[in-house]
Amino acid sequence: MTHRVLVIDDHPLLRKGIGQLLALQPELGFELAAEAGSGQAGLEAATSLQPDLILLDLEMPEMGGIETLRALREHGVAVPIIILTASARDEDIAESLSLGASGYLLKDMDPERLLESLSRVIDGEIVISPALTRTLCRAMRRYQGNSDITLGRLTAREREILALLARGFSNKLMARELDITEGTAKVHVRNLLRKMKLRTRVEAAVWAVQNGLG
């Protein structure tokens, strides 16, 4: 099965490089569907071509990556979107993941690791550059020891969902694992986030791993 990739980045050399990288290993099943040099062009390409995966830069003129990510989701683009950027700022990571990004990778990563990450995202995982682990943990410190976070209010099903979040499962994979609909999985995630007073599924996943559920 071939997975069509859209690359949104204002640097032509990077766009071409990713296209060549995908072409070098066709056995992985990825091909460059299109490339876009701006957020607006990327939005138009995504809505018209309906790719299977999007690689999105953050630092672009006029329509930046965060704005583009938000617009893609508002226009119903539900495919996995991986942020591929040079920015390791806490606020960029947090906002990207809260808007539904399926990964946050740094541009200095090895090409082989990038391809591996694409495959993992297609399989339903969330991917984060290893160099950003400390950043994620720092963002989660305010939740450690917080008495408001407790599993006591979660149902048995919500605890199962939380454990799967810790393993990086998407809603689709959760549904398959638990034999429920994807919509039901989404509702369970929303409910457990509300009960745990967390904002994003990534925060819940990190908390679950830190507390031995992953």
C-alpha cells in the first residue's frame, strides 16, 4: 500500500530532499504526493489532493505552521500531521500537540529515523524527537504530585484507554484493540482528559508513563 505524503515547507531544498529520500526506499510505501512552499498553498493542496500524511514546517512567512495546522483541522483534514521543524520551544511543542499533531520532529534528525517515524505514525503512534523528551517532561512537571489527578474517577474502560494512550495509540487503533467504534474511543479520551484536568492526550500519555501505566 502506498502512502502519499504532502510536504509543506518554505525551503525548496528541504522539500526536494524529502521527496528524494522517499523515492530512495520505495519498499517503505511512501511517495511524495505534492510539495507546498507556504501555509496557504499547503492548505489548498491538502484539501484537494487528500494525502495520507503531511509534513509541516512551523517557521514560514505570512501563514506560519501553527496557523496552518489549525486551518487544516478546521477544514476537516484529519490525516496525520507531523511537525518537522528547527524549533524546540516548549510553547511550539505544546500548542502543536494540543492542535492534534501526530508528531514533533527536529530537522537535524537522521534520515533513517525520519522514515521510521513516518511508518510509526501511519501505524497510529505519536512520534517525538528523542531530544525533546526532557522538554515534554518539563512541561509535565506541574502535574506531578497534583492531588487533582487521580484514577479514581475513571471508569474501567477509561483506564484501558489511558494505558493505550501511554503506548501511543491513535483513536483508530484504540477502537481496533478494544472492539469499539473510533467515535466511542474519541469520547472516552475526551472524558478522561476532563476528569484528569489535562488539556491534551499527550499530557495524559506522559502522565500515564510516569506513573507506570505505559
